[in-house]
Amino acid sequence: MTSSSKEERLKKLKLLKAKKIQAFADKFDKKNNAADITEKMMDKKVKVAGRLMLFRDMGKLTFAHIQDFSGRIQIVFKVDELGKDKYKEVLQIINIGDFIGVEGPVFKTKKGEISILVKKYKFLSKSLRDLPEKWHGLKNRELLYRQRYLDLIMNEETKERFKFRSDLLQELRDFYKKNNFEEVETSVLNNSASGALATPFITHHNALDTDVYLRIAPEIQLKELVIGGYEKVFEVAKVFRNEGIDPSHLQEFTMIEHYAAYWDYEDNMKFTEKMLTSVIKKLKGTLKLKILNRDEKLVDVDFTAPWEVVSFRELLKKDCGIDIDKFENADDLRKEIKKKKINIEDIDKLGRGNLIDALYKAVSRPNIIKPTFLINHPIDLSPLARKNDRNRMVVDRFQLIVNGWEILNAYSELIDSVDQQKRFDEQMKARQAGDKEAMQKDEEFVKAMEYGMPPTSGWGMGVERLVALLTQQPNLRDVVLFPLMRPEEKK
């Protein structure tokens, strides 16, 4: 069956009504999935439904393919089985893209293809537009994002990618449950934008007549739950950060955060290694994978434990020759970076912490390919983390870096409310000096901490980054079903 115009499809819609056939049915009692129909079911009666993806009229015999979420199955219409009138009706009313339900026995064609011989059929829904013929391998990524429904219809790989994302989340949840973590939900709208160094989205709450922030992280409320008595808690949370667009950043994304009372960051490193190796092995069947590097070329990465551990200061000394411990303020560090001719955007506006972070992202992070724990972050970078007992210039924190992407971030939490108050004050000074990503003060959180907080380690991971890594995708939007796009201009 060739492509057809919308006008031709509308004519068939009128024909359906004339024949008193319901063009948009209320239901179908589907008994089987396409992928479940195998040679073991030969001669058994099945009942399937789905979208028509192929339709070849051979005279008294018509071959078609039905596609459902599980896959495709061939169906065969025969004049001898349906009768002349019913068989003619099929040819008159059906287009590729329509939904139909069929019932009949499983058999093998002369070419050996498992098929269903249609004894009965029911028309379920009329499609008024042609499916695209040249969608597979489409280079226009924006069109894929805008019309994800067509991407899912036409590309099995796309469907498998999003099934993998769902499976990954389920496996992570199962792992947490096995390790006695409780799943919770915290609020998206908050009175302060805290929990991470990021620019927030602001909206107005009409009933309360006040501006509120979309959360940039669930961190603060999860910690308050630990203060309230939860000992192991996690959340799969939508978060929002009003920042620039690039292949490794989204403004709306999904984070998993967890907090464990009485753990330190080293306990959390062991847990992370155990969790991710376990989940990856279960879903991929191996820990030796091929992933895309920054040049979109496949490289071999082995996730087998133990993973390498490197110090933040030593890494920067190796990659650019700057010893950050020798520069106690932002101005001196800025001069040294400029002296080394290292290009950093908005360098004159950044406080010491974000300046160090920008330096690391410019000279070190792109070179880390294999799974690596980065530790000993400068205190300026971590306003919510606990100072290291041996070196008060750094905090007890780690990040997992793979393929130049920060996959997750974790630390031993700061539980000293007086120290927390001071660090919030320092962040506010940086903010007033022009650093828009400096963290805002959260008086309510300090108040909660003053009631006492147990030793705790917290952890946060971007789901999209891990999924993109494990499914060989160059852009995080490739693992989001409906990424936000700029509205199309009306013609």
C-alpha cells in the first residue's frame, strides 16, 4: 500500500461511517503481545492489536504487519477465510498507520515467517496522516525531539532506549529497598533556592501572593527528614536549573538523591561502586562497555571495581600546573589562570569556589574517561559538605566522573549549624559580588540543624547522564522523551 493524502484518508473515514463501522472504537480485548507469538504457539488461536505498519495486497491474499509496544508480527488476510465482502472491505477502509485488532491461529508462511491467519478483525482507529517514509536515520535531531511519538513508532532503537531508562530506575529502586532505604517525595515549589550551586527558575504563587522557586535539588528537605528520624532515605526527583543548554546539561532533569545517617563519604563510595556495578551488570550483562567520547567515537570503558580515586588538587596540578592551595582568594587565583592563558567564561565575576570549578572543567574533566572518584574538593566548592579532619581547606566529598561527565556527587554532610550559617553568609557575599550561581541562604534549614543532626553522608546522581552514557547517546535530550524546545514560529 503506497502513501496516501489526508484527503484520501478522510474519504475512507466517511466510508467507515457509511458502512456503520466504528472508526474510533472504545476498546479491544487484546490477549497477546506481538513479541510473544513464537513457533511454540503454532496452530494456537491468538488475539492481538496494534498499528498497521505494512500492507501488501496480492489479489486474493494480503500480507500486513501489526506493531505494538513489544514488537511486530505478520498477519495474513485471505479471501477464503474472510469471504469476498469482508476481504474487499479490508482493502477499502484500511491505511498504513491505522489501528486494528485481529484474531486467528498462528502459522508459518511458505517463506517460514511466523504469522497470524486472520479469522476475525476489528477496526480500532483511523490515522489521518501518513507515517514518514524517511524517518529512520533522520539527522534533524530537533524534529526527533519535537515529534517523539513518530520517533517511537518508526525507530525500535528509540523505544528500547526508553525502556532501558525505565528498567534502570526500577533496578536502582530495588537496590535501595534491599539496602533498607525508604523512598519519599519532597516539594517542587520552595521559598528558597538552596541545595546546590545553580540559577533557579522563579514563578509566582497566586494564592499566597509570593514568588517561589522550582527546586534545584531535593537536598535540604531530605536532610530535614534525617533530622526528623529517617536513617536511610532516597528520592527520584524532577529538578530545575535555569542555565545554558549544551549536550551535557538540561534545565529540567531527573535526579536521584539519597542520605544515610551514620555513614561518611567513604561508606558512600563503597555503596556507589557496589550499586552501579550490580545494576550495570544486570542490565547490560557485562561491565566492559563501549561508550561515546566527546568526539562521538566509541571507546572501551571497564566498570569493573575497584575504581580509581584521584585528589582534586593533585589533578589540577598535573593538568595545568596550578596549585590551588597557594591562592587563598579569587583575585590571586584569577591572575594565575590568566597568566597561564586558560580561557574561562565570565572569569571576573566568579568567586573562588566557582572559579576553581570552572578551571577543573576547562583543563581536567574532559580527560577523565574511565570511572574515577574525584575527592578532596576545596571547601569553597562545597558549602554543605563537612570539612576534612586532616586538611581544613578541603571537604569530605567525591564525584564519579566517566567520559568527561559528572555522573554523581556525594559527601559527608555538614552537621554543624554554626559552621553552616557562616558558609551561607560567605555564599551570599559571593552572590552580592555578582556570582549568580552562589547558593542562597536558607534560615529554615539552619534552624532545623540547630535541633541536632546525626553524622550523615548524602549523594546525588543525574539519571539522564547515566542513561546517555550506557546507551551511547551524545546528547542528554536523546534520553528525555519530551525535552523542552523553543516554540516553532507560525507560518
